Amino acid sequence: MKGKIVEERENGDFVIVTRGIENDRMWLSMLLGFGDSVKVLEPQEVIDMLMEKTLNNGVDDFYIAGADAAACVKSTCFNLRKAKYGVTVLSDCITSYDKRKIDEMLLYYESKGCKIISLDTLLSSVDA
């Protein structure tokens, strides 16, 4: 997703203009990953969708899978924990450009308060 900073404010905040594909989960998860640090100014339908997917539905916990343990997954986990969400990383559902970093990243996630489980563990808990 490409964006452009259109305003920098004195308090360190900035306004970004970007475009996302309607109903695309990647940009939605990115926005959710910022927790209460992001404010969508427009369009109203995106604001409404975010409210519906979080506050109005009582979303408290996220299960994380992703393609780069040292970048996107790390940032998402950090920001969700910072926003006081429960975060569970599915250890066998993440990867990295450098697979040697995965164990190190799992320890990092744990140090930030994330739970680490396998997909099988999650699925067996749902079946129970």
C-alpha cells in the first residue's frame, strides 16, 4: 500500500493519504495494528467498518500469521500489545526472509506479552 504524508503536526502526528482495496484484509489489519494510535479521518465507511470490527463487537484478541516475522508481524504484534489487545502468534504460520530469525522473533513476541501457540493447538481448542 502506498501513501503520502500530507501534513506534519507540531505534536509529532502526521496525516497520510493512502488508498486501499475495498475489503482487503491486509490494509485493515495494518490499521488495526496501530491500535488507538491511528485515527481514520475519512471515508466514513472505513471509520464505521473499523468501529464495527473492534469496539462494537468487543474484539479483544488477535491471532497473528504472516510472511515476515522480523517486519510486518513484529510491527503488528508490537502495536496491538501497545494498544492493550491480547495477541497470540501462531508459531507455525509465520515465516521470514531469514528463517534463522524466527526463533529470535518468537522470543521477542513473548517479551512483549504475546502468547505463542501452534495452529494445531488453536484448532484443538476450538474443537473442544
